[in-house]
Amino acid sequence: MRNQRQVVDYALQRRALLKGVHSGRVGTYDVCDAGPYLLRAAKFHGRPGEQDCPVCHREELTLVSWVYGEELKHVAGSAKTPDELVRMDGHFAEFTVYEVEVCRSCHWNHLVRSYVLGTGDPGTTRPRTRSQRTAGQ
């Protein structure tokens, strides 16, 4: 993958939230709220994280990458695998990736980081499909 741009790391926010959970100020029901769509994305599009769940300690976290961007059209808001991100990086001018860590056991989830990928060239466009070519005639 090309260079990630505009990287935002949410580690401090995560650390503060977990401190609240471990001290009892924040209930686990407030942080273990991953919905079925996120859990399904973790199962089919996620990749193994590097650590165990900080809440239940039963399972290794799964990282899910979500993509958003004006140029993505119907693909925006979907989970993508690392291979798909590499292909998209050379195909679109700019899109944002949000990485979320998920525990599939207790449903903990937290935004880990966000960054921008793409060619950076506003002239980059996807090849038109046959239906797009005939509709424009």
C-alpha cells in the first residue's frame, strides 16, 4: 500500500475509556456494544489484531477496515480486506479508511485509527462500465 496520509491515532481515547471501565466508572454494557453488522464484518473481512481483548481477555481482537469517500459511491461504508485496500489505493484519488478493533466474544469495539489512501491525483477515475458508456450516448 502507498503511504497513509492524515493518520489519526485514537490510542489516548482508548486508554482513557479502558481506565474508566477498569475503575468501574464506565460499565461494560456501554463499551461492549458491537452490532451484528460489525460482528459479521469482523468475521468475514477482519484480520487478526495483535493483542487480546482488553475487556474480557478471552479472544484476540479482530481489526476491521471501513472505507468512506465521495468517489466510492455504493462502496462507501463497507468493510474491506487488506488486499481490497491495496487495489482501491491505486484505483481511487482519495478515500478514508477507519480501522475498528472488535472482540467477537464480548462485543468490545473501538476506533483505532483513521487515514487517507488513494493516488492523490484528482484526475484518477475508474474505467466506465458498458452500461455507463451506453447510457452516456
